[in-house]
Amino acid sequence: LVSRDFHPTSSVIDAAGVLIGDGQVPVVMAGPCSIESEEQMVSAARLVKAAGARILRGGAFKPRTGPHSFQGLGIEGLKLLRLAGDEVGLPVITEVMRIEQLDAVCRYADILQIGARNMQNFDLLKEVGKLRYPVLLKRGMSATLEEFLAAAEYIVAEGNERVVLCERGIRTFERATRNTLDLSVVPLIREMSHLPIIVDPSHATGKRSLVPVMSRAALVAGAHGLMIEVHPDPEKALCDGAQSLNGPGFSTLMDELRGLLTYL
Ligand code: PEP
Ligand code: MN
């Protein structure tokens, strides 16, 4: 169902009024890794909106590697995300990790994110497939392209065709970057599937200095959008500060991308 053989024309996904796919201006989703407080979330929302992002991100349920790291504010975080999105007039996206969280996440978010660690949580994929919410499906850190597309197939097979794919870097022997951004999957997915594909250069590199150049590279490779972590004060971020841009950094990046963001 996700293959171009089955569906030759490219799908354009309506994500809460923002069109993602071929022929559309590439979308930029931005915001902090984690929702930390009302002040942090509202200031993040203001600065990403001012710079031109069209979707606000923020994690309330965080899949952290260790149990002692900040796990997210949960439902309280979802409320702050909604408040910040409404404050600046942006639709919001957040990660859902478990089926039990779906009711709450659907109440407050416009777009559901399935994280890399849950790309093969097949029960969760089937469940979001039954909903009528747009879904951003991130590639598992050790998933082949075939497995990535098979995961998307689970969602579409249940009837939800509003799936956007996201390349966020894969695990390789290289440790100089957090992950290895597999940019060649962008044109490859465009050949193989009708679903839109965006790139997350923040998790792919783990280094804020690499985010601008890899953002440009992603758009040149044909990505339909970007997901970028932005924090008002990255040094104080509870999660992923090293890969987060601050307000001025994000605004400069958006200025640099302007030419590419109108290129279809
Ligand atoms: C995220 O986007 O907040 C995140 C945890 O990313 P990933 O699932 O790609 O690691
Ligand atoms: Mn993060």
C-alpha cells in the first residue's frame, strides 16, 4: 500500500492544515526535545513561529536511554504544548510511546509522532492506523529501508493513509556523530513510495553545528521537510541540549533555507 507500484502518484498529507509532500513548500517542524515548563515552551513556540516554522514540536513522553534521565512531563506537558501552540497559532506534534497514551495525546496534539524506538511496536502502529490523525513515523535506528516501509505499511493497512516518514539517522560504527544521517534514503524513498519523507538533522548528527548544513543537504536531496530541535536556552535543556539550536541560531538557519523552502 505504501509502494509506488500500488499508488504511482505522490501523496500529499494534510497535517492539521499544513500540506506535506510533492509540489508543496517543504515544512519545518521545530521546538524543544522535551516540554519542560510553560515559560520554556511558550518562548520556544514564539521563536520558532517568528523564524517561520509551521509546526511546533515538543516531547511529553520521552523515550530516554536511562531510567534516571528526565522522562518528560506527561499529560502536564501535553497541556503546555497545546497552550504554546494555540498561543502562536501553530499545530503541534508530540510522541506517543504506548497505546494507553493515545487518548491523551489525541486530545492535545494535532499530529502523532512514533519515535525511532517504537518503529516496530506493531501493536502501536496498528492502533494509530485506526485513527484519523496524521502520523510522523521515524525510522528505527537499526531499521533497513525495507523494515521502515513495512512499518508504515502497518499504519496504512489499518486505514490511516496520512503517514509522513522521517529519516533521523541510523546506528553505524561511526561515533563522531550521534547517528549517521542516511541521506540517500530520501531519493530512494521518493522512488519506492508515494509517502512524503522528511529529515531530522538534530537526532541524526547530535551536534548543533552540523544541523544547518545537513538541513540544506536534506532539502537538496528532496526531503519534503525538516524536524529541528530548538530550545530557548540549550545549555539548560533537560534533554538533547547539544543538538538544539537557540533562537538566533534557528532564525539564521531559516534565513539560509529560505531559497530552498520555496523550491518545489
Ligand atoms: C524525538 O524526536 O524527540 C526523538 C526521541 O527522536 P527519535 O525517536 O528519532 O530518537
Ligand atoms: Mn531529542
